[in-house]
Amino acid sequence: MNIPAVFDSIRPYEPSELPAVYDRLLSDSQFQKVVAFVMPGHDINQVAAMMHACKDNLQFQRTFCYTFLEQLLSKASTGCDMDCEAIDIAQRYTFVSNHRDIVLDAALLDKLLIDAQCTTTTEIAIGDNLLTLPWVKDLARVNKSFIVERSLSPRQMLVASKRLSEYMHFAVKEKHENLWIAQREGRAKDSDDRTQPAILKMMAMGGEGDALQRLLALHIVPLAISYEYDPCDYLKAAELQRRRDEEHFQKLPGEDVLSMQTGIMGYKGKIHYHAAKCIDDYLLSLPADTPRTELFDMVAEHIDREIHRHYRIYANNYVALDMLRGDGANSNHYSAQERKNFEGYIEQQLQKIQLAQPDWTFLRQQMLLMYANPLINHLNTLP
């Protein structure tokens, strides 16, 4: 396929580029250490042979990523499934999901699409702030990731956003790929998941026609991701206190890496993905004269309703809301043992927080909000 050169710096690697990238990865000492950790019992020569046998990115995902995720889920979850009955997996979509985990949101979607017999996975939007190491950037692009450039001047950002949007339209229309992008930049630390209209504005910078037609061309599917336990909950609570207390808050070196490691390896309990109906019909129902200034807010609110409506609600969510409000209004949704287990879990996670002056009342409240907000938002969608 003839891919415009303007996309070369942000697109996933093409199959013809993979052998050279494999060799670059295999010669990197940090990559070798990661391989030794995730593939014990395989020497680097075996891994090299396996990599070079993968002639395209999807083969790489099936050989390495799928196997790794199966092994991970057997240890870190009690089940991971997806409801995709509302969509036709033979078609191509742009999945817009709530952001639960830096790495796993898209990775698990890809595994679940393979399980559903989809003939491809997704190309994954990933911020360049997570790709500071050359080997990580290489691996991400082998794994069908395209790069969202950040920390640019306003002029540079405009150019980069336009290029990103044009690439997304090209990937859906010409490459016939699915896409995944988070509904917002960064995870919602309190799990109050809201779509940033700016994400939709970026998506409408590429393609043809008016803004509505450009959104239609991407075939957006709201995707709800529900975790029973969030292994990063204590890290998010600590960050929320630091953001409250530090006038010039900045993440510490290695914080993103720690969040990635904790999110991947930590215990998650049950995991559920739910693909809502593609929003094309909703977009077509909007008045043709809808002002552009209102369009993106309306579409963001629709995506939010669909995500909130399709959350899977666990006992933890009901317990958290009752603990937050100091009552037992939802006690018919959980047992006394389930409440005791969750209370113990919260205390256990709080003890992992390392702050010079921890505000335990605030931290506990933030932890409970993370589990209560999905339920609050879900209830607000019910008739």
C-alpha cells in the first residue's frame, strides 16, 4: 500500500520495515531484559526466530501479545470478556473508550477482538510522552500503535493534530483498520469518565465534508471498560492529593513507568468490555444546521451516556457508594462478606501510599469515589 510520507513519523511500522526493527529491538539490552522477564525459558535466539517468523504486525500480536495477555489474565484477573453484539465485527470502527489502564485498554481489546473471530485488531493511539525510550517506541509501532504528539507549541500542535486526524481517516478508509483512542488525554483519576470534545474536534480535522460527515467517516463506537479492582487506585489517590497540595505539581521521574507496571501486573478481578452501538445513526439524526460549536459537546455527551449505560457494575461499586454516603441504601446488591472484603481491600491499598504528609481522610474518599463514580454515572442513565 502506498502510504503518504507525511505519516511516516507517526504511523505503525509496515510489514516491509519489520525485519530491521526486530533486529534493532533484539540488540537493545533493555529489551533483552524485558524478554527474559516475560518469556522465561526462551533464549534471545529463540525469540529472534519467533519474531522474524512474524511477517506482519497482526502475526506479531498473535504470537507475542496474545500469549502474554492470556498468561497475565490467568494471574491478574478472574475473567475478561466482551459484549460486541451491537456491532458487526466484519466492519471497521473507531473505538472510543473510557481510560482505565495506560497499556491494557487497547491491548485487551485486541485480544478480545481476536477471540471474537475478528480478522484484524486495532491501531492504537498512544501519547509520545509514554515513548521516551527508543525501544519502547519501536515496540509500540510494531504493535500497531500510531503516535499522538504532545508538548508542542500551539502552532506545532495544530499541524500535528491535523496530521493525526488525516492519518486516522486514512487508516479506516484506505487501510480498512479498526482504531482505538481514549475518550480523553490521561486517565480520569476519579473514574468520572467524560469524553473531551477536543478529541472529537481533532478527529474532525481530517477527512472530507463538514464536521458531521468527518465524524461519520470514522464510524465511532463507544466502548465501556469495567474493572472490578483498579490496581492503580492508590497511585491515583496519591497523585490527587499532590495535585491538591502542590502549587506547581509535576509528575516525578518514573511515575508513568510505575503506573504502567502496576496497571499491567496488578490484580484486577473481573474485567468486562462492552461495545455500544456505532453512533452513525445518532449523528445522522442530528439537525443538519447544528452549530459546530455545539456539535462536539452533543456528541461527547452521547458517547458518555453510552459508556455509562454499558458499564458492568460490581458489588464493589455498590459498597463504595454506601461507604461514601454513610448508609446502606444499596445493601441488597452485596453481601456482608463482600462489604467486609472491600473495606479490607481499601485499607490495604491505602497502606501502599507513600506521601510525606498523607491526608488519610481525603485519600480514602478519593479511593471510594473511584469505585462509586461508575455506579453514580450508570444510575444517571437509567429511566
